[in-house]
Amino acid sequence: MSLTEDLADKLAADTLAAMERTGDDRLYLEVGKAIGVLSPSMQEAFLSSCRLMLAAGRGRRFLDERMAQAMAPDSGRDGGHD
């Protein structure tokens, strides 16, 4: 990875952690705007990293919920028996 990507990934992880703590789901956009003033390439890498991490988190939560439903004792399915 390049220095830009390394820095962007670390800042993205820290920003997403701050979003969790503060409940501010738009914080990453504000950080991205602040970065863009000095380095558009860093801004792009940061926002891409944030979007990837947010999407991965959403996908993980979806999968976990789906698996919890499937493993529930009474999941509303009869196991394919009529």
C-alpha cells in the first residue's frame, strides 16, 4: 500500500470509531472536506476507505442477523418437511 492509502485507512478507522462513540454518522464527510482542502488525493483515498469500511460493516451486520434467524430454535421454517 502507498503512504496515502495507509494514512487514509488509519484515519478512516479512527473516524468510524469516533462516529460510533459520538453517534455522528456524517463525521466522515466533515473530515473528508477538511482533508480535501490540502490534498484531494488523500480525500479520495479517505472517503473510499470509509465507504468500504461502512459497507463491510453493513454486510457483516446483515449476515450476522441472517445467521441468527437461521439458527433460532423457532425460525418459522419446518426444515423442508410438509
